Amino acid sequence: MKPEINVEKENEELYEEHHYTADPGQEPMRVDKFLLNKMESITRNKLQNGIKDGFVSVNGKKIKANHKVKPGDKILVRWKKTWRTPATLPEDIPLDIRYEDDDVMVVYKPSGMIVHPGIGNYSGTIVNALMYYLNGTELIESEHERPGIVHRIDKNTTGLLVIGKTEQAMSHLAKQFFDHTVERRYRALVWGYVDNDEGTITGHIDRHQRNRKLRCVYPEGDRGKHAVTHYKVLKRYGYVTLIECQLETGRTHQIRVHFQHIGHPLFGDIEYGGDRIVKGTVFTKYRRFVNNCFQVMPYQALHAFSLGFKHPKTEERIYLEAPLPDNFKEVLDRWDRYTEGRLKK
């Protein structure tokens, strides 16, 4: 019997749900053994770790590996998606490692680097680098196509990314992302004067109906997934505002889409309308100034500034911060100089 699969877009589209119903004549059987007979390409160790970390439920309740499945039981397995592409090859790409132990590592992703391979981008990714760096570990030996990856950030977004170095660590971290207990803060420069010192943006996010590469906010209940972004203003530059965002959910392009939706697209965001003058004067000097800023940072002004999570083995809280990249700081310095004596800060 093949499972009915409902692919979840939660947590950067990395998860899927497998639903099983035990037959009326099912004899009592341990749930791990039951699932081993149903699921392809999975080890008993990986399955038991998944059960321990709460990814398996029976009739809506969390269970242990020795739970006995009975006739009519409904089993839900919420699992990390697996991909099989021949393109994922190890590459000796230097990783900017900000923290590492036997179970996890946190790396800094620069702009222009993609987290995992996809159409048109089969090399030079974080995954290619991890395939090389983690060579010989259980994660590579088990033929994970995306070893260690439990979340991602956009190609041109800079900042921190946590990597699970073992099956157990990946499962534990994935559960934290699914439960929204990972603390993620971003710094972003947005167009316009953001009136409120702090606020919350709520809006369902799904693919754009005309451009499948983009996302769009839809009326609640219409389509898409619930998404929540909290923000506070760090500094106002008149025509642009520096903000800090905290994600409650982790939808694709969430910050970029939410701020475009409320009329404040990210500065320099080519895909969501931030790569043109949205606010400001019509004077040539101002246009030249903005275009020079775009040249300094030719992509969206978004940086994954901090990351906090529970260590999968010690349960200790790990928290790291990454300063803004130099070109982001230069753009802010330029706005500082431009607004000095012109606009209220």
C-alpha cells in the first residue's frame, strides 16, 4: 500500500506528510516495524529517532516506538522530503563556519550562493560544499541528497544557516522549525517611512498565479499558508527605513512578500519592485544617489542577523549573531550622509 502524500510548504517546503490506516485485520504490531514495512528507503534507526522527536502520531497522539498498531489506527508521519538528483556532487567550496561541534554547525551564507541545487543551479551550493565537508560521516553514507539542511534562505539574502551533522540532529532541528521554536531575526532596509515603531504583518502566502517563481499574499482562508512577521523600526532615513524582523512562520520569501504587501518593498529587491525609486524626489541628484546604492548592493537589502535554537543533544540554548555585510553597511552609511541636514532621523 502506498501512502497518500500531502506535501507541506511549511518550513521552506522541506516536509511532507504520509498517512496510513491499519487494515481491519491488522494484528498488533510495533509502530516502528509497521512503518518499516510501509516506507521505502528508511532505516530503523532513522525511524525511531523520528518517533522520539515527535514526527509520528497515531490517532492524533504522540507515541513511542514500542506502541502497538491496532486495526483501524490512523498513523501520520510528518517527514523531511527526500530528493534524488544525480547532480548533487561534492565540491571543495570553503564554508564560513561560525559554530561547530559533533552534532551541529552554523555557517554564514554570502549573497549569490544557493542553499541547495535546483534547475539551472547544479553546483556551487551549500549542499555541494557539505557533501565534501561531511564526507565519511553517517549523513553522507546514508545518501542524503541534501545533507544537514533543515531550512534555507534566499540566494541573495545573507546570514546564518544551521546544519544538522547527524540523522538525530537533523530530525531534532527540523522539529524545532516545524514547531516555530527557532528564533530568527533579520535586518532589512525597506522603502518608505514606516510609521509604527513596531508591528505585526499577517497574511497567507502562496505562489503568484502568473509567475510561479514569486509569492503573493492572499486573503485569509482563500489560499496559501498562514504567515506572521513581527517587526520593529531600528532607524528611519526619511525615504527608507531600517527594520528588524522576527519570523513566527517560515514561508518562502516571507519578509519580502509581506513588506511589499503593505507598500514597503525591500530596497533593491528586483523581484518584488524594490529595484526602482519608490519614495523620494524627482531630482537628478537623488536618482543618481539611489542608483549608486543599487550598484553597491545589487540585490534585496535583507540579512539573517541572528539564530537561536536548542542543541539537539545537550538541550542547551545556542544563540549566534552575524554583523551586516560590508556593502549593506555602506548603503546605510550613504543614507546617513544623504539625509544629514535634509530629513529628520
